[in-house]
Amino acid sequence: MRNKIGMGAALATSVLLLAACSSGEAAVTESASPSETSTAIDAAGQTLTIWVDENREPAVAAAAATFEAETGAKVELVQKNFEDIRADFLAQVPTGEGPDITIGAHDWLGALIEGGVVNTVDLGDNADKFSQVAVDAMTYDGQLYGMPYSTEAIALIQNTDLVGADAPATWDDMIAAGVASGAARPFCINTNGETGDGYTMYPFQTSFGAPVFVQDGGSYTSEVGMGGNAGAAFAQWLYDNGEAGTGYLSTTIDYDTNNQLFNSGECAFTIQGPWALGSYTDVNFTVNPIPSAGGEAASPFVGVQGFYVSSQSENALLANIFLSNYIATPEAMQALYDGDPRLPAFEGVDTSSAAYPEAIAGFQASAEQGVPMPSIPEMGSVWDFWNAAESAIIKGADPASTWETMNTDLTAALEG
């Protein structure tokens, strides 16, 4: 499914407003390039400041050079450590010292909106080329606050020498294939040891219809969605397949152990993200969407990265034009991918240069059936309660009471 946002009129309006209101007295003139509907801008004397990390800087610099040549504006790129951008953006934008545009992750969005530091953005004429899940991730209360460019999600990775390349449709199908393969373990999954790992287990949870938060019109609310019959059914499934049941789920498996078991051929199937593929040097594998355990689609969390516009930017309209006309293009999106290969959120990016090009399609298929990681501030309170409950149930705690207590305690923490 692709997003169909009619932004062309908004962009044209932005250009006209830019001409009328800009302190740089920018003028709008008709142009036949880069497309029949585009407008050329005289933005001489204006400067856009953009924060970007080392990996993405060359691609943004190339787009900026074209932008400067065609508009007369100047672009100042400030290279920052990605880990520092969120805190610095929150601290500096209110003082007027922040950038006009920054690169960032979608799960910062709740904090950025709560801090009043981001503005809405415009996807321009290529709006229909962005994946829907990526657009949803950058949307808050029905408003689009970021231009996505990449996604990431976990998927099912399977040993093709043991179980072939066909994707199992259900958990039971997968386990049956793993058992028939003769592998020591038909399936393994990282539980972060005894800490628990709700992130990696989440696709199975969503297949029971128990989302972490209730959604309203595509946006997450602060209402916990893991209770009721659906949550109880998932908790029972954890118990049945945990250490007191089949043993397919075990708190003895952490990230490194999981990768070692799969790479050695002791495990037929696992669930991991593209970041783990470099650990699988001794095994032939393929990547597929995650099978359903509860009857509904197994939807992993999808992480998205993209570009934000500062709410305090004096050149917000020009910033939107840069993003919609110079970043939301096949050339710029390809350059971003080539500089820092991540699952593209933009249609048509050539991923054949990837270290594992065939795996990219599997991860993209998994992401397309996924859901955005909640970006609401309340998500930060979830992990400790959630991970601990899952770990306890996998170790043999009563599933119904443990899960109910988790929901009660989490709800109380959010309300308090």
C-alpha cells in the first residue's frame, strides 16, 4: 500500500508564500525543469542549516549543491554524532540556535512534539513513492512531521540447507519444518537472556491482536492495548512454548547466543534484523516475513529515519522546498542508500549493491506488514514492565496473573 497525499497544491502555496514573506525577498519564476509542475526560486541571501551525521552527509551535500545552484540559497551542513542529535535539537531549537533541518529517528517524534521543536512537512510531488508504514511512523495526531527515507524491521531468517526457501505461513508450519529438518533446535529467538525482549517477540504478540498501545486513526493513543482476551491468549502461548512447555522459547538465549546457534546450523529458523546478517557467514539463508502464531498478521515494529524541520526555523518554507524537491527524488534517495544502506522507504531505490541483496526484499516484505514503533512519550515506560512479564512467563510463571499484573502496573505508571 502506498500513501497518496495530495501535497502539490500545498507546495505551490508554500513557494508563493516564500516569495511574498521571505526576508530574502525570494522571487518565484516558472521553470521547465526539473519537472513540468516545478517552480524555480530566487532565494539568494538565505541560508539553510542542516544537521546530519557522517554517513548521510555526502548524499545530503550532493542534494544541497544542486539546490544552491538552482535557487541561489546557501546550505550549511553541520556534521554531528547521530547519538547526540536528539538531545541537542531539543535543547537548542527553543533558543534559536538549532538547525532548520535535522536528520533523525521517528521514535523521537513524541518528545520533539512535546518539546515544541518540530514543524509539519510536505512530501511534494513524489508523495506516492513513500511506503505507507514509513509515512505513518512520521505522523502524529494526523499531521506529518517528518520526511521518511529509510526503514528497519526484523524478519524470519531461515537456513535454506535445512528447511528450504519457502516462507512458512504459520508458527506451527515453521516448527514442523524445523523439527523435520533434524536441527538441534527448530527455532530460536533472542529473549535478551532473562531480561526479556518484547521488541523481538512483538510480531507474535500482534498476531494475537494485542498491540502495545491502542491506535486511533493510525495514531497511537496512551491506552495500553495488551490486556483482554487477546493479551491473555498471547501470554498463554508464551507459557506453552516456554521452558515449562515445548522449550522453543528460552531465557538462556541472548543476542550473541542466538546468532551463534543459527550460524552453526543448530537452529533452523530465527528472527533477527538486517544488522545481524554479518554474523551468518557459515550458513546459507533466506529472509521472509514472520509467520503468524495467533491467526492475525505478525507485524513487527518498524523503525524509520528521516528529516525534521525546526519549529523555530525562519526559513521553514524554503526547508520544505529543499526536502520535497531535492531530497524526495530518486537520485537523492539512491545516494542516501548508497552512503548508508538501510531498507529504503522510497520506491525505486536500487538495492543490488547491498552485501545481501536478496535478503533486502525479505526485510522489506516484513516491514510492509509491520507497524511503526510507537513514538508517543509513554512508550519509554513500557519496556521494563513488558520485558519482565514476558521473561517470567517464559520461565514458567502463571501466564494469566503475570500478564494481568503487568497491564495493571503499566497502566498505573502511565496514569501516575
